[in-house]
Amino acid sequence: MKHNLRGLFLATICLLTLPAQASAEKMRIAALAYGTANWELETIQQAGIAKKLGLDLEITKVASPQAGKIALQADSADLIISDWIWVSRQRFNNINFTFAPYSSTHGALLVPANSAIHSLKDLSGKKLGIAGGGLDKNWILLRALAVQKLDLDLDNSVDKVFGAPPLLNQQLIQGRLDAL
């Protein structure tokens, strides 16, 4: 009887000291099919990093930033890559989203090598490709810079073309856009 109790005691101690094998927490992510985040997520999965962190990533590839936002709003995704301006707008409308910095990169103005556009003031009357939509942070910051430096409202002085970056890039290469 003493041996049975001692064995039960030792077995209990052994079981209590084993690491708990919690089930992986599922995280639904909507990521642009063509974006940097997509290949970063693939790398995280292939390297087993998500598994090591106890995460089961369910990645849905979306065609546009707007599609990701719709997935988040429809509760089809737990996480998307967006910018602080969009999240601030949602919070202003009493939607409890949270923004966490993901990257410190920002956009740039691209023109063909032979372009006559050399500064912001040269954009007036030109066809400008804008990745995302009217609330895209790069578009808002470019507009603010033009107002601050030149007293120029780009929203009224350029022909705006909104779209996904790969499509806009092709339009620029084919000469259908003056700048991107």
C-alpha cells in the first residue's frame, strides 16, 4: 500500500511538472495577396515560428486593402495590415479597433525616368495613381505637404486614379499615369 501511494504521489508530481500542451490559438489574418506582409506570413509559417508561439495562423489572401478592411469589419478576420488614419477614423465612429505599429516605411512619389515632373508643383493637371483609397495615409500626407509647401490642393488639381499597387505600377509603365 505504501508503494502504491508513493507511486501515485510520484506520478502526480511528474504530471504536474510536464509542460502544459495548450491548443494553438487561432488567428485569422486577411493579407494582401501581393503585399510584403503576405510573404512575411508565409515565412513565419514555413519556419514554424507561429507554431512555436502557439499560434494557428489562418491566412486569407485579399485583393485590396479595402477587402481586408471589409473582412475585419465582417468579423471574418482578426487582424489586417492597415494604417493609423483608417483605425482612427473607425475609433471616431465608435468602432473599437486597435492600431499597433507594424512598419515605419512610407510611400514615395514615382515618375518615369523621362518625366517632366520634378517637384510637387509639377503634379497639377497630371494623372496621379494613388494606392488604396481616399483615406490612404500616403495620399493624405502628400496632400498635406502640397498645401503646406505650395498652398496647392492636390485633391482638386490632379486627375486621381485609385487602385492596387501592382495595377497602378503597370499603368505607370504603360504611360497611362504621369506619376504614382
